Amino acid sequence: MRLMFRTTIFVVAALFAATLPAIAQIPPAMESVTLEEAVQRALKNNPTVAQASEGILRAEALLQQVRSAAMPTINGHILGVMVNEERKFNDVVTTPLTQGTLTATFGVPVLAASRWAATSQAREQVGVSVLASAEVRTDIAVATAQTYLAIIAQRRQVDVNSRALESSMAHLDYARKRLEAGAGTRVNELRAGTEVAANEARLENAHLGVRRAQEALGVLMAANGPVDAAQEPVLAVPPTFDEKGWMALRPDLRLFAAQERAADRVWRDSSKDWFPTAIMTFEPQALLPASIFSTDRSWRVLLNFTQPLFDGGERKGLRRFRESEFNTSRLAFTGLQIQARSEVRIAQEALRSNERVLASLRSAAQQANEVLKITTFAFEAGATTNLEVIDAQRVARDADSATAVAEDSVTRARLDLLTALGQFPPQP
């Protein structure tokens, strides 16, 4: 009984060990996400977005540094003095052998127009950094959506080539049966086999295209492996839109507008460089031990006014430089507005054109597949040759492939239009 039990255990263990390599070779299931999930995860995890966020922290740190120049300051000083011998006058120590001085300095800018202006300018740069980060987020979101659509487009090509391979294999099988029955020829079989091999190669390339797009999507999402597209997204385009409305939504236009405002503020604040500066300082002091010429405790208040009179043209040159920077920003913003209007117009026209092309290609594909059915039936009835069947298969395959490309073009045109209108990614 014990021997049978051990034998059973050994057999079970051997069977499990034999199946273990096969189990280990099964690849893990690939993660599948929707377009919304892909975009959200890319915006959350992509390193490029994180780098753009660091730009905001740098701008805030610079703001804190600039603002500190216009804030009160407190400093403490300790001074110790030792001389070679005491100095006396009529047996009164005038200079002790060792003496310590403790001084504190409390300073506050009373009038500092240029420093206050620099604080406001740095605060605007924080807003510019936030908008720059938003533009980077839009770029990552659009790249993620395009990669997501690439997976779906390659899947369409897989379906097209799968159907073409299935049709050509059926034709090859029929040609072999006719050859075995003595009614066909070797040439017909070779022609059919050539078409099967070509369709197998196309199908393999389409599968590789899907995998490449899945890997690219995983990289954008910062995932540890490829990610698949769960379903074809629905990109709804608004029927009407107002120019002021969509211009206010585009992150690049908002960024350029903020840069123009910041450059304008810096230029107009140049006159404040000539304003006087006044700093009030309160300095309490403790002296130990005291001498006959000074008390042990004292204080004083200083008010220091500084007025620039002549600097050799430095401030004038700086003002002209800032004016040039403002003009450059203004012209760049104007150019971007012109480009944005053009992008919207061409995106609208591209969408309409691609929709018309898709309708025509769908009709052509339907007719080509109908021709394939008729030609195949006629060949089996002996009314045509296999050359006509192969030609009909190629035409139908090319028509289906062109239709798949047109479907992808329509979806991408919708994405381009939504991006041009500032509506992708959707604002939270």
C-alpha cells in the first residue's frame, strides 16, 4: 500500500515537472486600456510631464529668491577684540584687555520700486511655467492618442490580410484538389501558393506593426511592458465653435499670450530702475565690558537713500533689450494665432475630405468583394481561369486595405481637429 502511494506521488510529480516548462512559456496577459485611461496614465506617469512640473518648482524657487530682496532682514554679529595690554588714563581703563561686541541689524526696504517690480515679474513667470507644463501635457496626450490609434489601424490591416489569406488558402486548396483529380494544372497550384505566401508575409508584417505600436503605447504610459488598445475611441467633433472660445482653450496660445504679458511687464517696469531706493536699518549693540567712551548698551537707526544719477547707458540699453524681447514675444504670438486659424481650417477640410474618401473606398471595397465572389464562382464552374481569381483577390485585398487606411485617416482627422480647437485632451 505504501509502495503504491509513493509510486502515485512520483508519477504526479513527474507529470507536473513535465508540464512546468510549457506553463512557464505562456506569456502574461497584455494589459488593455481605453483611450481615456491611456491618456490619464501617460499624463500621470510619463517622465516628460514630470520634468515639465519641475519647471514650475524652479520658477517658484526663483520667485522666493527675488521676493526675499524686498523683505525685512535680520542679522547678528559677534566681535571679540584682544589687545596686548590695557590702556589707562588716570587709573581708568579706557581700552580693556579683551572686549566683546554683540550687534544685531534689522533692515527693511522702505522704498524699493525695482525690487517690488522684480517680484511681480517673477510671479508672472510662475504662471508662464504652469502654462508651459500644460502644453507639454497636451503634447504627451496627443502622442498617446496617435499611438493608440496606430494600434487600431494595424489591427485593421491584420483583419484585411487575414481575410485575404483565408481566401487565397481556400483557392489553393481548391487548386490542389483539382490537380489531384486530374482536372487542374501544376501552374494553377503554384500561382495560388504564391498568393498564399505573399498574404502570409503581409499578415506577419501587420502583426509586427501591432506589436510595435503596443510597445510605443507602453513607453508613453511608462508601463513595464506593451499595452493594448481595448476599443476604438469615439472622438466627437462639435458641430460649431467660436474662435475666441477655442483660442482660449489652446495651451500653446495661452502660453504665448502669457509670455507676451510677462515681457510687456518687464519692459514697462524698466523706468523703476531709476527710482530711488531707501533702506531703514535698526542696530542695537551690547558692549562688554564698557569703556569710558561708550556705554554697554546702545542703538541707532539708519536711513539710507540711494538715487541713480549716471550709469554710462546701462539702464537705457537694458530697457531697449527688454523692448526688443517684448516685440519678439508679441510677433511670435501673432504668428501663432495665424497658424492656429490655419490649422483649424485645414483640419476641418481634411475631416470632410477624408470622410468623402472613406465613403468612396467602402463602396469600392464592397464592389471588389462582390467581383471576387462572382469570379470565384465562375472559375469553379469553368468559365474563367485562376489568373482572374487571383487578380480579383488582390483587388479586393487592396480595396479593403485602402478602406482600413481611410478609416484611420478619418479618426486621426477628428483628433487633429479636436487638438487644433484645444479640446483634446479634455479639460478637467
